[in-house]
Amino acid sequence: MSAGQIAALIAAGAFVVLVVLLAIVLFKLGRTLDEATIAIRKAHENTDPLLIGANETITHVNTQLERVDGITANAQAVSGNVSALSSVFTATLGGPLVKTAALSYGLSKAIKARRKKAEAKASRPAKKRGRK
């Protein structure tokens, strides 16, 4: 055997080892891809019930929102009616009520002022008697 033949044998052996190592890596990569395919298939099978449940939930929420819209519209109508009622009350009873309150306040002030004046007059002669 010559040196060239020995070198060729070593190169052929190294190539065989390289091919075996690549075959092992490809085999493991094939298993990984199979597992990934199975996981994707299971995820796809489990998403259908999930999406159906989400769709039912959204339908239920939309129904509730329609009810809330009706309630909001009724509340708005009630607040408009209350506003109109308070305007009517203010227009019809507010003016006379304010005038009555002002009159009673004025009368009480006048009565208090008169009493004070009467008390002051009654106490003046007593002061004069005390000086003599």
C-alpha cells in the first residue's frame, strides 16, 4: 500500500463517520418535526371549542349591551322629564315663594327692631331714676 492509498482510506473513513453523524442529526430532527406536527394538530383541534365559546360570549355581551342602551335611553328621558318638572316648579312656585320668604324676613326684622326700640324706651326712665 502506498501513502496515497492510506490517505484515501483515512479520507473515506472520515467521510463515513461524517455521513453517520449527519444521519443521526437528521433522524433526531425528523422526530422533532413529527412532535411539532402533532402539537400543532392538537392545538388546532382545541381551538375550535375555544373559538365557539368566545363567539357565544361575544353574542351574550352584545345582548347585554343592547339592554344597557335601552336603560340608558330611559334614564336620559327621566332626567329630561325631571329637568322640565323643576323648570315648571321654579316658574310657577319659585317667584311667589321667594317673595313670601323675603316678606317674612322683613317682617321679623321689623318686629325685632320695634321690640328693641320699646325696650330701650322702657329702660331710659329707669336709668334717670337711678341718677337722682
